[in-house]
Amino acid sequence: MAQKPSIAKGTRDFTPEEVSKRNYIISTIKRHFETFGFLPIETPSFENSDTLMGKYGDEGDRLIFKILNSGDFLSKVDNALYEKKDANALTSKISEKALRYDLTVPFARYVVMHQNEIDLPFKRYQVQPVWRADRPQKGRFREFYQCDADVVGSKSLWQEVEFVQLYDAVFNSLKLEGITIKMNNRKILSGIAEVIGAKDKLIDFTVALDKLDKIGEDGVKREMLEKGISEEALTKVQPLFSFTGSNTDKLNSLRSLLETSEEGMKGVEELSFIMEAIATLGLKTATLDLDVTLARGLNYYTGAIFEVSAPSEVKMGSIGGGGRYDDLTGIFGLKDVSGVGISFGLDRIYLVLEELNLFPEEVLESTKVLFLNFGETEALYCLKALKKLREVDVKSEMYPDDAKMKKQMNFANKRNIPFVVLAGSKEIQEEKFTLKNMKTGEQFEVTTEELIEKVS
Amino acid sequence: MAQKPSIAKGTRDFTPEEVSKRNYIISTIKRHFETFGFLPIETPSFENSDTLMGKYGDEGDRLIFKILNSGDFLSKVDNALYEKKDANALTSKISEKALRYDLTVPFARYVVMHQNEIDLPFKRYQVQPVWRADRPQKGRFREFYQCDADVVGSKSLWQEVEFVQLYDAVFNSLKLEGITIKMNNRKILSGIAEVIGAKDKLIDFTVALDKLDKIGEDGVKREMLEKGISEEALTKVQPLFSFTGSNTDKLNSLRSLLETSEEGMKGVEELSFIMEAIATLGLKTATLDLDVTLARGLNYYTGAIFEVSAPSEVKMGSIGGGGRYDDLTGIFGLKDVSGVGISFGLDRIYLVLEELNLFPEEVLESTKVLFLNFGETEALYCLKALKKLREVDVKSEMYPDDAKMKKQMNFANKRNIPFVVLAGSKEIQEEKFTLKNMKTGEQFEVTTEELIEKVS
């Protein structure tokens, strides 16, 4: 009996229309990555497990897809261990490879293994799928693309300046106006924690502060108190709860708030450098905004933190993010290589462009010309013209069977093919074709040369 | 202690140069797929195991990479089974997903699951990686790309004609002249087996015949006799051992050899139709050759069989292949959908282009302009021009740190960057830049506009 086909949970097929739309976004991003001097690399889909395990925390380890060893994978498992029937303990014995969880750790491995052929600073981009054993839900998939650009080997803040410009350039090309590039700096968050005497509570503090939008000032304060942050501390950071005005205003507030923290002041100066440069250089359509509540990736970012939000009329989480991480390659034995990078959220950008109807019409164009098929002689006559059209890159095809004309016309209609070409014995005798414009219904008698001209 | 990084056996990192070269091949193939009216689809990297298992024979099943279930994967394994410690029996209990082994079975699944939105005939292309747990060796990898184009839903032989043209168009664009497109037909092989009264020995017969190049006529005959094919049969097929001349000559020989086999004659007529059409339409640089020893994919091909060989001066196996398979989607419950498709062997095409030095120089061009960095003021001044260069798609970057000039120039040299731009206080005052051509050593004083003109 035939098998009922199914697709694995949390994964997707992409139809021709979806592939074209995704490629439009990806190729726009890649084009800008390249004009900004980033070079493409690719790493394998799976890595040796020890390259990935332990790099993303316990939750990450759990979400990494493990690949079962090939052949008799139990032959090397000793009986004592096997008899415990403990999945956790057994995993590393029967699985040595795992699917890529992100592009950052494989990149770090790449840099270390290729250090002799790389000229630092190394600017690389990478657009490849990653896999996570997350519970699938609306908008969250087990296979999805990451689009990353990173620079390693330089601590220069010009990189951060360029990343702001890069976000602006990409979203401007995608005609997505009104995005906000939010920036913060890990050192500012550390400085705040230091100033309020809660250095050990940095994570609790920022997690609570991050909720300001959702639960309001009172809610945030309640949570901070519950986490053991003192009333006195809250009074000190009161300015953060009504943190408005221009970026300059915000930087000035931070300067007075953090004047006793060396680290905090360093963060303020870093952000200030970036914001001044951007003010001078200008952005096309994006807005750069200092957001002191921004705390993504606090586990690994050590300097700048970026996050991009969609235009406010669209309800959507962040569509991009990134930051600076010192010592990216330290885990693999190459010390003192600072990195900074950003990422584009392909799936979300797709949804935003869809919602705002921003995909250009050309993206959806597939076959432009369909030659109808009236039999062997006619088909061979058509293939000669078809060959010439294809030589000038016109997407064109012939209906493969000499089916009823109505069926062939229906096919052209369903596929939204704009031009149909007919050639019967009359046309063949006159060395012509009948060209039909499917939108207007107009028909023309044309030579091969006129045909090429009309459709290209 | 830091971990020594390693890459999984049989997988590869691709450097920027390699990615660019691979993309050159892939984008050439895709461009022609599209001008021939093929539409892109993508399917997930992993499928439910039952979609893949049993589709590629026992050897295939063994080579499929299985993914370990997440979480406590042993909890549902009953103790009696577990205690047997039998890897084979355990696999399906602890693994429900597997990595894609080729693009054809996922495509069949796609067609069946999307049948209501697809207009037949459906021409799709797909360029994605596949994975096989093969023993890695020179030129054989565990992760590699397949580049496939298939048409389903039509038995028309015009498809075969178009595939010959497609191969010719792609390899012509890649400037790879002198390839041979070899064709055969499963029905001809069956006809031969029928005529010699060895219908049940079709596989043995073709396997032996396929070795004609390697072991010669005597060797082939010896092997056939060993497999139980009679002396009398060998006399009948004697013409096959000196099968030369034009395709027309070969077709005529086959017509007399196979006149008593209805199936065989059908194969001859099919091939004859395709060869006559191609003779009328002409090929740019490829040669079409009837090769009666060609027997690839005999398990699944039911009509045309294609194989492409590299120019004879290059020692390399086939660089492409394909064929017609009736009932592709039958395994998933959709009957009577005939398919025909071809594939390009990316890795081998890469090696051939490399050996013949056919990668165009532009493919290797990365950053075109490097701005040197002499400090904050100078850098900001440069970034203004850099922004304008990037707006006209010139790949350009600034050295991020104000390192010693020699170090920055070295970087430009090592990276083969053709233009370097310098701006010190003198240039800034005059609103100019010094542009250095790194090949000729020439230097020019230019305005921003002149700079753009000179490098783009």
C-alpha cells in the first residue's frame, strides 16, 4: 500500500513563489555584505559534537540535534553503561556528530583552523541554515536560515559604525522604511549594576529592566525588589525609568548616572563615538536609538549590543541583532581575537515585507513566454525560436504535449505567464509566429526577431 | 584547557575563494534552469525516516544519516527490545528523522503533498546539499550539493530534447567545450536482453557490457558467459562490441538487432526522435552520442538515460546524469506521474574548471578599494566617500585600526585589493583623496566623484 507522505515537524517546504521571495531578501543582504567588504564562507551542516556541546548553555545542549553513529553504533558501548538505560549518558557513546546550532561557533572553529591563511581583520559573511530541536510553534521552526556578518581581529569601533550603516543600507534597499536600530553596551549595564551596588545581580537587573515596555515602571521595580535589589538602588537608577529625549540627552544622563563607574563610563564613551559618527555620516531611512533596556545576548556580548525593530505599524519581534564579543575563538585555543557581528532574521523580514506588500513584482515573475504545442512539426519549429529567446535570457518554455488548445491556454493562465506564442501551418509557411499578450488579449503576427524584441 | 578544533570527517569548510567559484557554477546552472522554465523549490534538510527508508535499497538505507530523537529517547523503548542490544532493531525506536539522501525522493513527496497547488506538467529545479554516510575518500564527501532539474506529469519526449539542450547551454556558458552527452534507453537494454533470451539477466548483461572500455571485448564476453549468458546469445549481440559510426548508423544497427523486440524497437524510436530533433536544432559545443553500454540507474530509469562526460583531455568520471522514471510519485500514492530529470555534479565540474583554468577572473574579485586609516578625523572623512562608493555597488572597506601604514599596505597586498585610498590632513584640506593603483603603482589626486569614476 502506498505510504501517506508527511513532512517532519517544525520544517517547511518552500514553493517556487516562496523561494523567489526568500532569495530576493537573501540576495539583497548578500549584495550589501559584499559592498561592505565581507567575504563569504561556508561550514558543514554537521560538526563533531564536542565542537558544539557546552557552547550554548544547558538549554542549548538540549536543543542541538544529534546524529546517530552509522553502522553498529552499540558495539562500542560497554554493558555496564548500557544497562543503566540512561539516554543522557548513552548519547555521547552513540552519537559523535551534531547539526549546526548557529553560525557563530562554527565560524570560531573556522577562524582557528584556518588562522594561517586568514589575514586579520577578517570580515566574513555566512548565510546557511541552522537547526534547533525547539518545540515548533507559529513562527518558530526547527530549520531556519541565519544571515550573519562578523569581523574578527579588530577592536576598532568603526566596525560598529559600519554595522549601523549596513543595517540601514539593507533595509533601505528592501524598501522597508522606518526601522529602528537600537543600541546599548554591555559596559553600561555593568556600570549601572556597579553603581547601585548590585554587581552580582546584573542579569536579574537587566532582565527586569527589559520588561519596562510590558509591565511598566511599577512592575519592573517590584520585580527588582523581589530579586533583592535595594530601595536605595532603585532611587539611584530612577532616571532609567523615564529615559527619553535625543541620544545626546540620554548619553548625558548616563554620564551623570555612571560617573563613579569606570566601566560604565567606557561604555558611554563607546556608544557616544558610534552615535556621533553616525550623526555625521547620516542614515538613509533607519533611526538609531540608544536603548538602555536592551540586554540581548548578555551571556556573551562584552561591548556593543544591537537590535533592529520593524516599523512600529507592524507587530513583530526584532528583525535583526548582534553585538561585540571579546575572545570569540578562545574556546578553541586562539586568544585575544575580538569579534563583532550582526544577524538578519530572514523569516521575520519575510513576514514584514509580506504584510507591508513590499515584494517587487519582478520577484514573482517566472516563465515569460509559453509556446503552445500543436504537434511534432510545429513543436520543432517553435523550439528553434525558443532557443533564441533563451539565449537572451528570456525565461520561456513549450507545452510538452499537443494537448487541446484550451488546456494549454488554461495552463498559461494558471501560471500567470504573460505571453503565449502559437505557430500552426500558416505561421510556419510565412516564417512567423502569433504572439498573444495574455493581459491585454492583443495578438500580433511577428517574425522571430520581432518576437524577441517584443518580449524582452 | 582550550579544545583543539576539528572538522567532522568527510565534510568541508569552503573559503571565500571556494565559495565564489562554487557560486559561479551554481548561478550559471540556475540561470539556465530558469530560462528553460524550471521553477525553484526547497525541501527540508531532514525528513521523517519513513519518507526516506526503503527508497534507495539496503545499501542506501545504511548510508542514510539518522537523527537521534530529542530528550529522553529511551523512555519509550520497551525493556525486552532494549536488552537485545541490537543497533538495527533499536534505530527506528530512538530515531524518527533522517538527513536528505538525494533530492528526488523529497521532490516526489513534495509533488504529492502539494498536488492541489501544482499545475502539471511541473518543471522544478532544486540545488541543495545532501548527506551520505559513505566512507570518505578523495573526491567523495559526506555532505555535497546536488543540482537537479526534473519535469513531472508529461511523457513527451520534447523534455528529453530540452534536457540535451540544457546541458549544452550550461556547459557552453561555463566555457567547458568538448563535453559529450551520452544517451541510451532502458527499453533498448531490455530489448537486447529479450532478443538474446536472457530477459532475467538484464542486470548481469548490462553490468558486463558497461565494462567494455575497461576489460575489452574478450573480458566482457567471459563475464557474460560466467553469468550464464549463452554463446549463441553472444553471437547475436556481436554488433554491440564494435558499435561505432554516427548516431544514425548506430540506430540502424539497433533496428536490425532488435526487430523482433517490441520494447527494444520502442526504445530505438524514442532515441531516434530525440537525436533527429537535436540534429535539426543543433548544439553549441556539446556532442550527443548514443552509448549502448550506458546503464546508470537501471533500478529506476524506465526510458531515456543520460550521462555527461568531461572533455577527453580531463580524467574525470561523469559530470552529470539523469533519465526518465515512470511513476515517480507512486510510492506516495499518486499514480501515473511520469518524470524525467537531470543532475549536474557540482564538485566534479569544479575540479574540471579548476584543471582547465576556466574560472573567470571576476569570480575571484573581492574587495576592490581599501581606505587606509590614519586616525579618527581621517577615518570619518574616508567613511563619507566609502558610503558613496558602496551606493554604486563598489566592494570597498576601510582598514579598521590606525595601524602602521606598512601593515595596512601589506593587508591590501595579501588580499589582492587593486586600489588603495589615502587621505591625510593635506587631502582633507583640499577635499581630495590619493588613489593608488596597486598593480601599476600609479598614484592620483582625485575628488570623490573622480574616485568613483576611476574605480567603478
